[in-house]
Amino acid sequence: MGSNDSTMSERKRVRALRRACSVALSVWLALACGQRAEAQEVAPARIEPDDQTAAAAGSTGAADQMGSANAAAEKPWNQGVSLAKRREASALFDAGYELLTVPLFSQAAEKFEAALALYEHPAIYFNLALAQFNLVQPVQSYENFGKAMAYGEGPIGTLAYGRAREYRRRLSQQLGHLEIRCDTPGARVTLDGRPLFVGPGRYEGKVTPGEHQLLASKSGFVAATERVVLSGGERARVPLILALPEVTTTVRRWPAWRPWAVTAVGAAIVAVGGVIDWQAENAFADLNAAVTARCGSPSGCTSAEFPAGLRGDREAAETLDARAHRVYLVGVPVLVAGAVLLYLNREQTVRRRADAAVNLRPGLSPEMAGVAVDWRF
């Protein structure tokens, strides 16, 4: 019985897992079919008959077709485009149109992009935007729907124009809006690694929700980077300001030799005091030896008994000792002052902008003479 219960429990788990997979697959198919149905609500646009006639007029040579060709040539999207390029673009457009109705959106987008490289007709932009919408390329789709609407309803038709406007409105709510400005001449500005413009300039466009990296760079300047996080429908204005790099230099309060000169003078004075002090010490030692020899007594001599000839030696020793103390009183403060100055005059690291400078300009005129100082920082 235990074995049978275990087998039945295992079968129940397998059936439950199968039911869960079936439900998940059904939901995924429903979502996919819903998106496909929504995407195919809009029929692809076609190039106007006048434009197609213009593309074929070179081969037919008919008078009425030439008249249509002249009328079509006046349209803005036809300006500067040869008939040969229009014919080639028309063939690519037709191939993309067929792929779009299959639908094979990726292959269709490639055909439309190739056609636009030859001929920037609004209908090609519309169909490319439609393919990109289905390929989940919202930013490109938004931009190309806008280009399809650039000349009004005429080139793509009223229905396609209305749907393009509706798609742009919906995409605008889903995308972030970014404005970038950089006033530094020659600065290269990129958005997520994609080049935008060379400064001074300005960019305004849509971006997908989420985090984006902005960079402005120029040789000799510190690059300006900004991190922007946008949600759907949110707008942001970002100025990119480049700064000159800071240079590291070392400075002192005074010239390096001055504290050392004070220290050297103080040390010399103290050394002189040391010599005099040594002389005084020797004089006192000689005096003590002479007194011991003259007096003979271990207790020394009284003032009355002190030899008159040694009194001069005692005064000389005392004079040397006093002189050494006076020299010390002068030399030690000077030496200490030098040490303090050395500490205060140690090197200090400072940062300055690379363009910081002081310019001295002499000026001379009949009325005056002087020097003008320019300070940049």
C-alpha cells in the first residue's frame, strides 16, 4: 500500500505540473496574439501613384507620365533624388512591404532601411516605424513615425497619418524625454555610447525608461558625465559642463633658503657660545688646580688666605662664563626661530586649474609708467 500511495502522489504532481505548464502557455499565446493583432490593425502605407509614375517615367517616356513626374518632382521628398534611385528604392520598398504583411518584421525593416538610404519617402518611414514597433524598438519607432508625419496626410494617407499620430502619443507616454546641452566648442557628446553632436549644441529626444549615461569629452578638459534615470513620460534637462583639469603643484610660504639661513645663524651663535663656555670651564679647572696647590688644605683657603695672584684668573674665568651665557641667550632663540620657520615653510600641495596664471604687462606712456597684473583662476 505504501508503494501504491507513493506512485499515486507522484502521478498527481506530474498532472499538476502539466496543468500549470498548459496555463502558462495559454497565457503567453494570448498575449502574443493580442500584440500581433494590435500591431496589424494598421495596414502598411504605399508610395503615392505620382511618385511611382515618376520613378517609371524614364522608361515609358509617355507625355502624361512625364507631366506626373514633373509634378511629383516638386514634392519635398523627391528633391535631389534621381529617377534611378527612386526606381531602386521602390523595388526595395515593395520587397519590404511584402515581408511586412507576412509578417517578417526584422527582414522588412532591413529592406525599408536600405530603401531610405536611397529615397526618404514618408511612406517608407511609416512602414519602417511599424516594423520597429513590432520589434519592440520604441525610440526608433517614435522617431520614424514623426518623420512619416512630417509632410502631413498626403504622402501616407489619412488613415495611416491618424494611426501614426496615435502611436506616437502612446509611445510618448511610455518613453522618457531628454534634453541635453553642451556649450563647449569641440566637445563630443554621447548618450549611452551613441554619438549625438559636437558642441556647442543641443539634443532633444526620447529614451527608453531606465538609467542612461551621458558623456561630454574634449582633449585637454575633464570629461563631464551624468547619470540620468527616467520613467515613462518623465522629462529631464541635463547641461554638460566641461572644466579644465586641476594641476598639482607644491608651494612654500617663503624661499627655501630663508629659514635655513636663520637656522644657520642661530646654530653658529650657539656654537660660538659653546666655545666660550668650554674656555670658561677650562679656566675654572685651572683655577681650582692652582688653588689646591697653593692652599694645600683639603678645605681650601679663606678669602683672606686666597692668593692675590689667582684673583685675576678667577675673574677671567667668571667673565668667560658670563659671556657664554649671554651668547647662549642670543643664539638659542635664533636657532629655535629657524626651526619654527623650517616647519612653517615646508612644501604644501595645492590644486589649481590648468589655465590659472598671472600675467604681468608693463605699461609706458607720457603721463605714467607701471605694470598691469592679470590674474586668472
